[in-house]
Amino acid sequence: NRVIARAQQQQPAPSGGRVLYALQGASDPPTFTLFVNKELPQTYLRYLERSIREGFEFGSVPIKIRVRKRAE
């Protein structure tokens, strides 16, 4: 969550979207579930994927990002 928070501080998502929290669900391949308040553009999800990859030093290991909208 610190990696995601740092990425959001450096580059906020457009149109008020944000990641509320993230969970790592699986490790082979590393799979992260992002809980969001609004739908995020695909370009911003790629930015978050790069931030996760750099923050955890995954290098070229494939990672999966799942996005779930917060329950109302």
C-alpha cells in the first residue's frame, strides 16, 4: 500500500479516481487487487503496474493487476 500511495502522490489519477487499498492475492504470478473509488483509465493502471514493478523490484516478472470498485 505504501508503494501505491507514493505513486498516487507523485501522479494523481485523472478525474478524481484513486486506489483505496491494494491486496496481493497470489504469488505465481504476483497478482494484485486494487480497490478503487472510480474506474481508472488503462494508462493510469499501466503507470501503477510500473510503480509496483519498481517498488518491489520484480524486473521482467509478469504481474497481474485486478481492479475492483468499492462496494457502495
